[in-house]
Amino acid sequence: MRWELDWLESRARLSPNKHAVILENNNIKWTYKQLNNRSSAVAGWLKGQGVKKGDRIALLSPNDICYFDLLFACGKIGAIFVPLNWRLSVHELHEILLDCTPVLLGVHQKFDEMFISLETAIPQSFYVGGANYDEIVNSVNFQPFTESISEHEPLAMIYTGGTTGKPKGVVLSHQSIQWNAINTILSWNLTEEDVTINYMPMFHTGGLNALSLPILMNGGTVVIGDQYTGQKVVHSIKRYNCTIILLVPTMYHLLIQTEEFQKSDFPSMKIFLSGAAPCPLQVYEAFQKKGLAFKEGYGLTEAGPNNFFIDHEEAQMKRGSVGKPMLFNAIKLVKENGQEAKVNEVGELLIKGKHSFSHYWNNELATLETKKEGWVRTGDLAKKDEDGFHYIVGRKKDMIITGGENVYPLEIEHWVAAHPGVDEVAVIGLPDEKWGELVTAFIVPKHSHHISEDDLVNYCEKKLGRYKIPKRFIQLKELPKTHVGKIDKMKLKEFNNQI
């Protein structure tokens, strides 16, 4: 194996006794030497099971150190790590297993019942997290691996959420994952003193690649979070002296409402990061009132997921901006006519860099549609201001055309979310004979108190042009979410068809 690809072994040599990983639920800690020994032992065990270069190894588990064991073990022997989204239905998981055809499936005891329904889709399985797995990771009978592995060969395959269709297997090469980490460390100024607690699901690129792997590469510490609550995250940040954390807007929404958040000064924290979806502006305000550094990022499974950097002071002046491209990637905004968008013009966001994905598994057509001449077409719309700061406007597919006018839901969502009686909001376009699409807002009122439509319309008239003001306001007890906390607009459209 090329030595530069097995960076965990190098990090274990440089920082053998530094704590690499900690489990929040029981405070068990592993050093870099122990983490490397575990993954080497698992790699040796996999080889003993007949696993060959290019074979897929799937994992069905809650957040746990076994994610790192298997990812790094696959890297050592040239296998492909496939973490599975346990929030999917058994049918959806079955389809994914039939698509990626793993030779082995690691299953946590927590998902024993789900596994029974999946047995027919895989030839062989093993349990993680129990006594038998402990025997595997504590084995010392492993040999150095000499397998020839190219940086362009696959290391992991992460399936997309599938909210707009069948999930696609995003193949990430050694180069993709390594360069995302390098780019993040240098662009975000991470150091070996950084400590994060990860509540993001580790079957998702945000849980593995956004902060966990960059911090491990740089010699910091990753605390693997258990079940998330706003109260718990405050306690754990203090307990472990965390310096940086990535949460999704839904998590921040819960956090800022807690008494613990209001009372804490978070002295160890350098920065709070938000990702996966645009963040409501009231979250910015909650952090600004406490004098805490907060900013947004942008990414996707197919690219990084880290692509931008913004200083936290600039983030407060330019709220909603994800910043400027990082050191080792390029950004381009392209309009429908193929021309690059000018300042403050909206265009589709294209990304290029060594951190981009290799291809979609068994889906050449989708690969060709998404990756052209090295550019990843994100399907997201963005604009750039006169200072070079980028703003995500929304999904290309979410743009509403009403009466011939283009409407970007995010602008409306930011304004409606600032209404004192609104807890959450999502705006979509629904088919309409007169307007083409009808601007429709789904809202969750605070404390379950109904808000009159006249009040909402009058509020919107203060800032929004008339064609942007929702023609319908539908009030719900809660908004449907995807497995990473994004509002599921496809389900909202399905819900509307039922009412």
C-alpha cells in the first residue's frame, strides 16, 4: 500500500498517546496508537474472511467507533466501506444491499430485528459492538499490508438520501476523502488542539468527512455523540472542552431554546458551524447576543462536503453567506444559458476539486449528468456579491415560477421564520392553473398557537414583493424531516395532495 494513503498509521506514529476518539455515552477513550491497532486488526480479520480489493463491506450501526475501525481497515486492504442509513425502511435498505452487493455486513445488536429482515440480501454477516467484535479489534496477529492501492481507487460509498428518487451510491476515492480533509484543515485553520463532538449520523458524509476525519488527520480529538438533546450538547461541550462543533439547523433550533444554552458562556468554543441546510437568521441572532462565533457552511456528498470558508465576524456582517471557496477547490455559477452568472445574478453552483466524488455506483448516466469536465453540478442555486461572498439561494428543483416570476423559497423562509409567532417554516410551489405554481408556506406556530392568515400576509408585505407572498399558509404541528434533519419538501407536496 502507498504509505501516503494510510495517514492514520502516520498519525499514530506522530501522536501515539494522544486521545483520538471518545464515546460520549460511557466516556471510553482510545489513543491514536490504539485506533490504528484496532483498524489494522480488523483489516487482518477481513483478509482472513476472504475479503479482496474492491469488495464492499457494509455497516448497520448507530454512531460508534466501529465506523472508524472499518473505514480505516478498508483503506488498508483496498476494500470499499459502505455505511448504511439505519433510518431507512427495511425495503430501502434491501434495495441498497442488492445494489452494492457487499461480501460482509457488520450489524450492531441494536438493529438485530432489522437485520433478520435483511439476511437474504447478503451472503455473510458479523456483529459489531459486542464481545466477539472486541476479540477481533484486540487481536495482535496482523501483518503489514503490501497491497498496491491507487489514490484514485474507491475507499467509501455513501448513499444519497433519496428524497428525490432512488438513492445513489456516491463513490469516494482515497483522494476524495484525503483532499477534503487537507483542504478543511488548511482553510479552516484546524489544529491538534481542536476537539469536536459529533452528533451527525456517521452513515452520512457530514458525520464522517465534515469534521471527524479532518480533525483525526490533524491530531485532534473526536467525541462520538450519543442521542442528541439541546441540554446534553451544552453539558458535553463543557465536559470535553470542545472547540468546534457542526450541527444542522434543526439541532440549533432546539439548542438555543434551552435554559442551559442561555446560561452557558462556552469558554472553550472557537466556532459553532451549521450545515446540511440553510440556517434561519434567528439562530445567528441568538449566538450574536451571547457573543459566540457562528457561521454556515455548504457541502454535499458528491463534493467534500466542505467547500467554503468564511470568518465568523464576516458571517455576522453577511448573514446567510457561506463565504468564499476554500484553498484547493474552485467554484463557478452558471445560468440556464450556459453563461457564468455576474455579481448578484443567480446561477447553478458548480464545484471542482480533488475532493469531488469519483462516480455513482452502477449508474453511468447519472454520473455523466452530474460530473462534466471535472465540474460537479450540484443542482443548487447560488449568487455571489460584489465582495466575492457566496449565498445559497435554494435547490434548482425548488425554484418556484409563479406568473412568470422566479421565486426563491429561502428568501421567504428567512423572513417568515423571523415572525415572533412562527417556530418553523418551509415554502414550496404547488401546481396552479392560473399562476403555474402557487407559492405555499407550511408553518409550525410557536406553542401550537394558531396565527391568522391576515397577520401573516400583513407581515410578509413589510418586506416581500407581492408575487413572493405565499398565496396559502398551511399550519402544521411539525414539519417532516429527512434523516439528517433537513425539511423534507417532497413529503410536504405528498401531504398537500392528501388534504
